Amino acid sequence: MIRRLLLATVVTLYYLLVSATHLAAAPADLDTQGQAAPWAEPPTPTVLLSAVQNIQSALVPNSSPATGEVVLSIAPIGLRAPVIPVGVTTNNAIDVPAGNQIGRWIDSAQFGTPGTVFLDGHNTGVFSRLHSVTTGQIITIATDSQLYGYRVIRTETLSLQDVSMGSLLGSFSSKEEGLVLMTCAGDYIASQDTYDKRFVVYAARI
């Protein structure tokens, strides 16, 4: 009886030792059935995600436009506003919409087509933080069917008398796509009901 118990104990210890040896030899990322364990680290991707540009990430949260609406977003300055078409005033100046709206001059280029899209807004309203925009930042234009991305290539402040609409509208050639955003800057001139400078942002399609 004792001999049988000793034999059974030896056999049990032998199988336990063999099982432990096989488990120790198995790769760390495999389970005992030869399949990838759920806790195994995934393989390193061949293409780094950080190298893939995703314009969608440049959108301000909740910037999806309603049907027929066009929305401009500049995430670093928290800007999100609708874009509406504007014409010229009785003084033959490009109109500027009131409130939280950005104007696109109707005789400038359309989004997604070659040329310069000219946009304006009040510095005390929708473009109150436009002066904080810096080179390299992304501007997005979202419609209900398309998303356009533009990268800021430069900014400048011009004296009112140095503003040339012909030069601004010719900033991008017929083979390029770009945005020109303009708002007031400098000091307010009460007699002219305007400011003495203009802040301009140039952004190229990406």
C-alpha cells in the first residue's frame, strides 16, 4: 500500500515538473494553446501614426456644420464660426458681417478651387482672437459634404493706407488654393469709424 502511494506521488511530481518546463519554454506572448495571449503587447506598426496628418484633429469640438452651413475652425485659438457670403457696401468696400459670423467676399475664390478665398470679420467680434494665430497652425473649413485644411504660412500687420485689395486677392495664383483672413487692428479712428491698421493671415491649402 505504501509502495503504491509512493509510486503515485512520484508519477504526479514527474508530470507537474514536465508541465512546468513546457510553460517556462513558451514565448511570453503565447498562451498554452499557442495563441496570442490577450495581455500580449501588439506588434510595432510599420507606419507611425504620428506621421500621418489628420486634419480632423484640428477641428474645434462640435464643429460639424448643419446642412448647407460652412464653418471655419482654428482650434489653437478656440475659434469656430459660420462663414457667409458678403458683397460690397455703398462705399464700394467689402462688407463685414456683424456678430459671430465670418464674411467670404463673393467675388473671391470658392473653397476647394484655385485662387484666393478672402475672409473678413470684426476684431471686436468673431475675429477678436485672430491676432493670436501663428505660422504653422491649421485652419479648417467644414461644409456638410467636405472638409478643407489650410496651414498658416505667414501673418502681417498693415497700415490702413498700405492695404491693397488687389495684392491681397492675388496672394495665391490660379494654380494654388489659399485663404486670406483680415480684421482691424491698431487704434480706432472715430472720424473714419474704423481702425488705422489691418491684421492679415495667409494660409495655404494642405
